[in-house]
Amino acid sequence: MKKNLLLAFLSIIGFQSFFSQNNYNVRSGLIPQLAPFYHGVASGDPLSDRVIIWTRVTPNSPTLPGEILTVNWRVASDVDMNNIVASGSTTTSSLRDYTVKVDVTGLSSKTCYYYDFSYDGINSIIGRMKTAPASTADSVRFAVVSCSDYQDGYFNAYASIVERNDIDAVIHLGDYIYEYEATPGPDGRASEPANEIISLSDYRTRYSHYRLDADLRNVHQQYAFISVWDDHETANNSWKDGAGNHTPGTEGDWSIRKSSGKQAYLEWMPVREQSADTTRIYRKISYGNLLNLYMLDTRLEGREEQVGATSAETNNPDRTILGLDQYNWLASELQASTAQWNILGQQVMMAPLKALGLILNTDQWDGYPAERTKLYNHILDNNIQNIVVLTGDIHTSWANDLPHTGYNSSTGAGSVGVEYVITSVTSPSSPLGVSSAIISAANPHIKWSELTKKGYLVLDINQERVQGDYWFCNNITSASTAVSLGNKFYVNSGERFLRNSSAESARNHSNCTQAPMVDPTINVNNLNNSLVWIGAYPNPFEKEITVQYNAAKQGKITVKVLSQDGKLLQTKEYQTLNGLNYLKIDGENLNSGIYQIQITDNKSNKLVRMVKL
């Protein structure tokens, strides 16, 4: 469902152009000590001998398309970066939004490493990452998260995960960003840009805004992420050929919007891109002989359109949520697996959820029951053991058996595996319309649910069992790391059903020294130079330019559009906010060529060159 927001458009004298501005107070801002790496660093997709490392450079003034920036990188075995084990250089440009992604190879297994980047003689902050084990592994510990809407509250779950310092990696199950129009939340937290994001420029700006959040920057700095997208990285209730929150008549071609959302995700997330298909995100990550983690795409890869709960099409035997290629890949990988545990990281609830005989949500696997049955039969017919499913999407917590023919809720017989459904980091819970008592009576395979609290799951895996501990934030309306333990469930190796645990999983993971984080008391807007460019999108442009910048204080600024030879074409003075700001410039009536966009306050001015196609 779309959220409504009235945007004010200010006309420019002499041109049919406009500038618009987000007028909400926001928490995110630039920290001067991080320049030019304001968005920090990140790592992802750890294997036994390699890890992706990521950063984003913010040049003093955005470059023209094709102008290359060279960025150096280093990996060390110590937090002081004295013992360098790998190093090199790479390039970036405006064509990939100045993001940098390197697959660092030749590393030792089950080892902590530290890394940084440098550009123009200036170093980034130091990041920390940990490789996977190569063969034998006694135990692995993940934090599992999903659904992190910036404007619905503080990212306290991320802050708590950083503070606990006892996990190997973070699994993010999607809805890392949200596409909705801005609606201010606690302390005026609002997404940027203010409009619903549709274009590549919009998606890039939204990621940039999120990644300036201190808690999100810190959790990326300390842990490698293993991530997949869900629907809000493009549009709500998406499928391969459309989305519930996409109107072609007013929002353009879905394939273009989907491509833009995918591109921005792959630019801004430390995800290893597949060589055969660079937009495919389903993949396997192994942690020795202990577990295979299969990260799936139940959204954009092959999903057919959602139908109503009473539609005859629901039971079509050819109906798919994975798509043929992904299903065959998963079935083959599961059948060939020699790992003790087979863990599926995916987006929507796999276990049935019904009330009064009706499906409650056909966006879940309930809307694709034939493929679910086909997968269950494949698992049982091939005696594939120790299936654990991790699920996000619905902003609530559930602990489920996965029932099949002859399921017995008392003994667990007839269950194919187990499912942990993880609540959201911040995104609000929606009422189901039926009572918990009705849900429990109609769904005996659901062992527990919690329908309001926000937080994360700690998944502890060893050779005897997998245990999931649900941790809930005390609140998300103010910054805090306070959490409390909710329920705890485990599944024994060789069994296919959940048991309730009497105690949380042991914190016996002695993690390596944390990378030094930025002092949180720093005034994020106390920049030496008043104005800092963050991005100008797209470049080249056809109709509209989005400019993202940071102002050290509230005050008057002047925005000018000049020709390549410096002739003033349009100008406007207006008030800017302290911190992050954005402008949208309508350049549809400008002729093809090179233009200069200048923003000036009483201390400094910033100039960027833009190409009109």
C-alpha cells in the first residue's frame, strides 16, 4: 500500500523547471572524520578462502561519466593493519555510483581479518570480517535479521548485534530498504528522497541515506553480511513481471524499475555477483562440513503473480514461486549435499498459515502449494536430513514445524523440517484479523508466535542441534541497545521438528577484537566545509537530476544551473536544512550538452558537471 505525501515544487523564473526539498529532520548525517568514505565499509559472502569487501567513495565533486577513480585496498591479520596479507587497487566511477567491491581471495579459513581502503591518500575506517571454515567446524553462530524500514524506528537491533560481539556473520533476509514515500517516524526519521523511489537515481539515493545511519554503518563494519533481497528493494508484493505497488500507467515499465532496483542493490550491498548471471542472487555458502546455506530468491527470479485465496489457480500444479531454474538448482544442491545441516535463507513463510479453512496470505508459500509439496517430496524421497528454513518478510516472529502428510503435532512425525520466522528490525506489524487462539487451533505445527515485538534471531549451529533464540528490543522509538530474550527453540540432528529450549544458546564464541568505531558523540554536521556533495544522479540524465548533499547548518543557499561555458541559465535562493538534503531538478527542457549545477552558501560552494543526453 502506498503512503501519501504532498511534495512542494518551487518554480524557477524563466524555465519550466523546479527544485524540491525534503523538509523533514533526519538523524543521518556526514561525519567529517570519515571523508571521503562517509558510508563506511562492509564485507559479505564469506567463503573459506575469500570475502567480498565494499566501500563507497564520495569525491569532492562528482565526476563526468567515464572519469575513473582509483581506490586502493588492504587486508591484514591484525586490527592495527601492520601485517598486510593482501592488497591491491581497483577503480570506480559515477556509472556505479562510486561504490567499490573487491572479492579478496587467498585467505585462510576460519580466520578474522581486518581491511581498509584509501583514495587520494586518505584511509577509510577499518572493517572486520571472518572467513568460513574449510572442512571440520564445531559450531557457527549467526544473527538473522529482516525488514529494516529507516523511518519506522531506530536500528537498535543492529546496535545490539554489534554490542554482543559473539557471532560469525549476519544473515539479512531482505527488505533492507523500503521504496515508500517518506512519512516521518520517531524523532523525525524519514526516508530520502521523499518520493516513492522508482528510478535508478531514487534507489541509489535511498541506499545512500540508509548507509549513513550510524548503527547500520557499525554492524556492517564489524560483521560480514549474507544477504538477499525481498520485495521492498523494488516494490511491495513484487513478482517476476510486476508488483502490487507498481502502476505501469504512472510509474513506467516494470522491467526498467526492477532492473534499477537490482542494480542499486548490487552496487550498494557486499553480495558476490554470479559470473553467469550478474543479477542472480540465489547461491550456496558453505561452512565446512557443518552446514550449507542456500540463499534463495522467492521474489524476482521466477515467482508467478499472486492470486486470491479462493482462486482455483492457487492449486495449479505448474505454479511456481522459485522458477524452474532455481528450483532445479536447489533440488540438485540438496540431493548432493554432504553437510550435516541444510539451511535455506529465503523471504516468505513456508509453513501453512490458515484460519477457518482459508489461506491468510497468498504472498507466502501458501499461494504456491504444489511447488511446496514438490520440494517436500524431493527432500523426503531422497532422505535429505536436517532442513532448517529461515524466513523474514512479515514483521513478526514464528517457530514452525513444516508439516507434510500424516503430521502429528505431539510427536513431530510427518514434519519435513523446521522454520524460524524472524521479526523485523523496525517495520510495523500488521494485524492478522483473527485471534491467536484461532491461529493456534488451525495450525498445530506453529509452536509459537509473537506478533508485535522488533528485534533479531541468534542462530547457533553445532553438530548436535540448531537453536534459534529470539531477541527483542526494549523499544525502537529512541536509540538503545537494550534487548530481552524471548522464546528459544532447537531441533536435534536427525530430527525434523522443534523442541522448546530451557536456556539460551551458550555464548562460547570468542570473537576477534572489534574494529575501532567512530565516536558516537561527534557532531555529525560539524564539517570543515559547509557543503558536501554526496551524489548527483543520473549522469548522464535525460529529464531529471537528483542531487544529494549535506549542509553543516540551516541557512540560505543559492542553486544555479550554468552552461558549460559558465553562462547562468537559472537560479533560485531558498532555505536549506541542517544535515542531509536533496534537490530534484527538472532538466527535460534543457538541450543536449554539458551543464554545471552549483550550490552556494555563505562559506563555500560546490559545483558538479552533468551531461544531458
